[in-house]
Amino acid sequence: MRLRRAACCILHRGDVMAPRVRFAPSPSGYLHIGSARTVLFNYLFARSTGGALVLRIEDTDPSRSKEELAYQMADTLLWLGIDYDEGPRKGGPYGPYFQSQRTERHRAAAERLLAEGKAYRCYCTPEELAERREAAVLAGRAPRYDGRCRTLTAEEARALEAAGRRPAVRLRVPEEGVTVVHDAIYGDVEFDNAALDDFIILRSDGMATYNFASVVDDIDMRITHVIRAEEHLSNTPKQIHVYRALGVDPPVFAHVPMVLAPDRSKLSKRHGAVAVEEFREKGYLPEAIVNYVALLGWSPGDDREIFTMDELIREFSLERVSRTAAVYDVQKMEWINAQHLRRLPPAEVARRALPWLRKAGLAAEGAQVDQRLTAAVALVLERVRTLAEIPAAIEFFFRAPETYDEAGVRKHFAAEGAAERLAACRRIAEEVPSWTAEAIEAAYRAEAERLGVRPAELIHPTRLAVTGRTVGPSLFHLLELVPRDEAVRRLERAEAFVRAHAARA
Ligand code: GLU
């Protein structure tokens, strides 16, 4: 493959038809981050050009085809806000959208090519092919199909069939010349035809191969732009030969660069979570996943990093997709998630956090978001990065601490006079005229002055007594959310703990 010139404006075809793009996954049951990026770019392109996105499930591999997995994937797309136009769960005029239900179309197309002499039947067995490939390699030749069945006579073919051989169908590919892929991202990329062999389009079991089925379906579904992972660039010359044989202009191709792991290897399971579903379970927001994934290979041309889907649709263009591989960075994703969390209304964050609150035993089945829960969430919103972190961050709101942070105990509970100060705090809790952040704060400051200590010397022990921790959101706002009598009880317990400790020491 050779790069001939830089990508240029070959994004739109001359015809007036609105663009039609497709995402064509094999149904694995989860959406890899790299695939999420591919489908997102298709969606953004479709929405920004007034086009349509088709979801086609390439489920012809019988060992893996599972309809349920395909629906799971479709649901993940919808959860992300990638509201495709046609496909499973949606229907549409060019269905069926499961490739396995389109085999008759593939066979008919192959028959046509056979009738036109653009394809031929090949009777070679896998063993024969392997043997000849090996011999070619030993002789220093390329291990490509040697064209043995290209010129079989009808009689020879009949004899082979009579011997029980079932043919595959191969496409006749020119032996000379070059095939140029005009790629919207990589520019013109040349492939020598001599390096392509007469590849199989229909296997002997009558099933089409990927390079054939995909093109037949893309033609049937009126696809105008094929936007997909770079790893398919090398399949593209073959697919162009299929288009030519079928007498159809190829679509615009746009190959998007790989998403690599931080060590620049292929991103896989061993790099931790790589599926959208895993991030969903870890409490990531669909808005944030979309935002992060958009930045894998695309940039707005300035340093903005936070985008909503609508903003992405307004800003997106294939021209701004980079040719270099994107490197996946989970910390950045976490940061982007935190940014989106803070932009949501706290009541909405609370609503989305309910499943995690339930899991942590902090919300009952069927519990609704109320004002107090919303206030608690609002208080910690600046401190959490995912929905999954919310239960721990607002635990104080639901129950008394079971233990106290050890370093905190040494620092704030073991100090001289700690028990007396906790007693003073408890009295404030009992006596402050109103249980509001302002009133509590005023009382704490007045008490600190009266005792001749810094306010921090009352604030830190109180936080430890009420939450068990040394850090957290504004203490006075936090106290306001704990019922007054509960705050009194927690301060009493801490005072008793400190006295017991002092007695033992
Ligand atoms: N089923 C192929 C894949 O998942 C589709 C490639 C394409 O978009 O043509 O990689």
C-alpha cells in the first residue's frame, strides 16, 4: 500500500442524495471503545450532513451469531445517545438488517458475476490450497491463489462436481495495474493488483465472505460513505473490485485511525475496561463516554475538550479527523466524566446514582430522589468522578460512621482537651437556634473564640465524629443535612470514644 497524496475534499459525492452511512459490527455482545468511536463518527457525520445511520449486524459467523447480543449492542448505542435511523429495534426500508438474513442476496449477486464471467467456481480443497501455498513460499513466490480454476472447462468442472467437490466462488481480479483507494482521511492509497489474488466471495457452504457480503449489503442499503476502522483499509481494494464487477460506483471511504493502549499496543482486555458497558457499570455517564470517544482521533481545532452531543454534531467534520493513532487514556476519561457530572442538575445526578445507592444499601428498592438526597449529592458533586463514587461520598447522610479514620484519630481525637471540645460541639448542636449551615457556623466561630482555640480545632474533630473521615465537603453544609438529634448522638459517641481512649492511654 502506498500513500499518493494528502486527503482532500472527496467527502461528498456529486449526487444529491443525502449521505447514508452504516455501522456494521459483528455481534460480540459488548461495544469496544474503538467501535464506539467508529459508530460515533458515523453518527456525527450523518447528523451533521442531514444523512442517515444504518446499524447492520454482520452475524454470518455461525459460531458467534447471537441475536440477543446484537440487541444488547443496539441498546448500548441508544443508551449512548447514538440514535441510529435504521436497523435492529428500528426497522427501515432496506432491511433485513441482520446480514445472516441476507444470504439469498449475496448468492444472487455471486450468481450474476458467475453468469457474466466476472467470477468463477473454484474446486480446490483447503488441503490442496495449503500445500500449494507452502510450495510457493518455499520457491520464494507470494503465497497467493495460483488461479488454477480460472480456466476450468465446463467438462472439468462437471468431473470435479461428480467427484463430490463443492465449489467456492472466486472473483476475477486483474493481475496487473493498481487500485487506488481515495480515502477521505488517508488520501489516495495505491495497492498493486498483483498483490491481490482472486479472492473467495462465496465459500463452498454458500456463505458470502466479509468482503463480498459487506459490499452487496452496502449497495442494497444505498450506503454513500463507509467510515470505519483503519484496519479495513487493506480490504478496501478488494471491495472496490467487487463494486466494479457489480457495476456500481464505490462509496466514499474514510478510514479512522486505530485506538491504541497507553503502551501503544492494540487496546485489549488486559488494559482494563475497554467496553462501553464496563464504563456504564462503573458509573460513567453516556455524555462523558461520547465526549471522550469523540476526542479519540478528532479535535475541534482548538483546546476545548468538553462537548455535548449537540455541540459535537455542530463541530464534527471528517476533515478534522487525524491520521495518527489515538492513545487511550482512562484518566482523561475520568476527568471528562467529572466535568459532565458537575454540569448536570444535582437531582438528575441523584436519580442516576440510585442504582449504586441501592447496591450500597443506602436506598430502598423503588426509592425516589427527594430534596435532602439532592442536597447531599450537590454537596459532593465537586468531589466525585463517577456515579459509583457517590454512595461512599454521601454515606454520612444515611448512617453514623462505624469506624474513625486512624490518622484522624491520632491528630484530632488524641489531642489534649479533645473530649471537652467535642462536648462543646455537642452542646452547640443541642442549642443552636436553627439547624442551618449559617447558624451552626456562627455558633462554632463564637465558641472557638470563647475557648481561645482556632475554629479548625472544633471543625476537624466534628467532621471525624460525624463522618468518620478527615476530608469531605464543607462541614457546616454537611451538618445541616444530618438531622440535629443524629448529629448530637454522633458527637456524644465520639466524646465517649475519646474518653475511653484517654483512659486506656
Ligand atoms: N463487520 C466488520 C467489522 O466489525 C465491518 C467492517 C466494515 O465496516 O466494513 O469489522
